[in-house]
Amino acid sequence: MPIGSNVRGAATLIRAANGVGIGPALANLSTGVSERDRKNAKKAAKLVKQAHKALEERGSRRAEILLDEAIALLDNPPSVLWCHRLVAASKASNYEYVVENYQRIRDMVTSEDEIVVVERSWIDCLISAGFYEEALRELDSLAVRNALAWSAMKTTLGVIHGRLGNLGKAIAIQKEILAREPSDVLARWNLSIHQLEAGELPEAFDNYEARWDWKDFPSEHRTFEIPRWKGESLEGKKVLVWREQGVGDEIRFAGMLPDLIAAGACITFESARKLAPLFQKSFPEVTVRPEQPAEARKRDDYKGFDFEVPVGSLARYFRPTVADMRSKCRPWLKRDPEIEAQVRSDIGAAPHQPVIGLAWRSSNQNVERNQHYVKGEYLSPLKMLGAAKFICLQYDECSEEVGVMRELGLPLYDFPAIDQMNDLVSAAILPAPAIS
């Protein structure tokens, strides 16, 4: 599941920005000015409209570019335009921009609506950077000054308490919101995340389905002419399972495919293209096919199925309790003893010598995610383990980091001929002879 997405891009931000009228502000700029300025104001208004459309389609980076172009057209951009620029940066996780420009924009705005938009962006930034106590203070200040705005952001208060480890309080806050407004999708999504962390199954899985009602959820909201599977008997049924979220989520959720196989279903799994060979090798009973872009999909490709289900919804039916999770969780990657022996030979590892695989971060780096990573050099004390061998499992460009670790005395073997980012079958073999 997307880390922190229950905060980043929160709908309250863009709703607030949409409530701050940029049209009148740009119209005022075209009054009593030169023909050139009037034309530029019209161009800017058109760019802002395009930016709003990009935000609605989760194209936050595109929105940033469009808003920068609009700002560049105007000698004195109105404060509301800067508000929209800050919102786009927040939704794009461009917190460097928020940090650099928050105070300047905050000093510029005067209306309470604009102030709320700016402060919401700042609170989002503080949470994503891990400054939870500071975010709480900002929320308290907002509650005193603007009760309506604070109420709209109360779900964020629950998120902060969840990050602080106060899961009971976080769950209570989200449930309080839902008791008042059952249709609050963001509160229900946040509740599901808190409940998953607290092990409150199966209610967490039920609430997790709210992801498909949340427009900021970072997966395509696919629709089919096939009934959604909701726990019916699958013996002899043809089932389409389709991918969602990121590659890591897809791999994690794929661990439920053996449950689906055991239920007697005939399964077709649409996976990320680069994962298809890995899944086909690991699940020979399943027909695995790469997901096609929306424009390349054919209606005939989806004929004959009895049910469809997103892969992230399987646990709701097959592993509804923590006990089920613990009893059914099994490794599913297929091992290849011959290749494993060759890897050990290549690095000079004796038969019983420990081999440890090291990966220290994701390729997706930003202010929020970096809190969960380790710097490569911090792993250098592992050299004290003596006889162990170390394999680099970091899958993106990391030659500089590997060089630093080697300089610090950690003998780290890498396999530059293997594209660990895209050749996942080969990449999956490397951890097998290791303690990863």
C-alpha cells in the first residue's frame, strides 16, 4: 500500500484551493492594463484550468509545471495563484518547494480561505517529514482560528496519532468522523490503515475497500462487465485477478494466489509487465499476462470470466484474521539450486558460509519515504561479522554507495550484468543463497 498516501494529496487540500476563486483574481489583473498583460492573464487562466485538470487526474508534477508557466506570465501573480502552486507541490510530494516557499506565501495571503490552504499544505509537509508534534501544534492553532477548516482536517489528526503509535486514539478519531459522516472516504481509508497496523481484522479489510472510492488512490480505477468476486464458491470458476498499486504491493498481495488456487479457481492474473515472468515461474497453475495500457485492451480479452477481483482484496476472504495470516503465510518464489550454487561459487562462499543480501532503500526517494531508509554507509559495521559474504540487492543505480561501503571495509559483491530493476526473475535468484 502507498506509504503516507493517507496524508499526501489529501482531498481537503484541493477542495480548499478550489474554494479560493482564482478566476476573479486573474480577471482583475486584466482591468486597466496593457493589451499584452490582458493576453497574458488569459493565458495564465487557461494554464490554471489545465493544472486543475491535471490534479484531478493525479498528474501533480504536470500541474506544477503548468502553474509555474502561469506565474511566469504575470508581473504580480495574485496570492491565490501562489496558493494553488503550493497545493500542487504538496500533492506531488515536492516538499522542498513547500519548505522553501511556505513562509513567503503565508506572509503574502490575507483572506482566511487562503491562509487555511497554505497552512493545510504546511501541515501535510510536516507530517510527511516526520515532524508530528509540530503538525499537532499547527492543527491546534487551526482549530482555534477556523473550526470548520479544522473539522475538515480532523482525519489528519488521526493520521498523526497513528504515526506516533497511538493506534487506539487514531482509530477512535476516524470512527468518530465516520459516525458523523459515513461517506467520508478518506477517514475510512485512514481507519483501514490504522486497523491493519493494530491487527483489527477482518474489519480492516472491509474498510480497505474504500480505496476504490478515493480519487487520490494511486491505482487505476478499473471497471469491467464481469461481476466482482465477493466470496462466492470458486470451484471450476474462471477468475480474473488484476494488479493494483506498486510493484512491492503486487508482490506482497500475490502471496494470496495459492489460496485462490486451492479454492479450485481457474485463474488469469494481469500483472505488471516486468513481474509477469516471475509470477509465471512461481505459479505455473495460473495464466499470467502483462497488464496492457487502457487504450490497448480489447473487449474479447475479458470474455468468459465468472468473476474479477483486485489482487489487494484477496486477503479479505482468504486470510481474514491474524491467525490465518500467520498460519498460511509461505514463501512462494521458486528456488533454483543449480543457479544458487553458481552464485555461491562466483562469490567464493564455502558451503556453510553465511551469505547476506543487502538493500537499503527504495528507488522512490522523497522527504517522507527517506525516513524509512538506511544510508548505505551505515551498513559498513556488518564487516565485523567476519566470515560472512555480502551481496548487493539494491536494484537501482547505487555504484557510488557501494563504493563508499567498500572503502569503509565492507566486502560487497554486486552483479552488474543483472538488471535488478527489470529482470526480476534473475534478481529473485540472488537472495536465495543469502540470508536476506
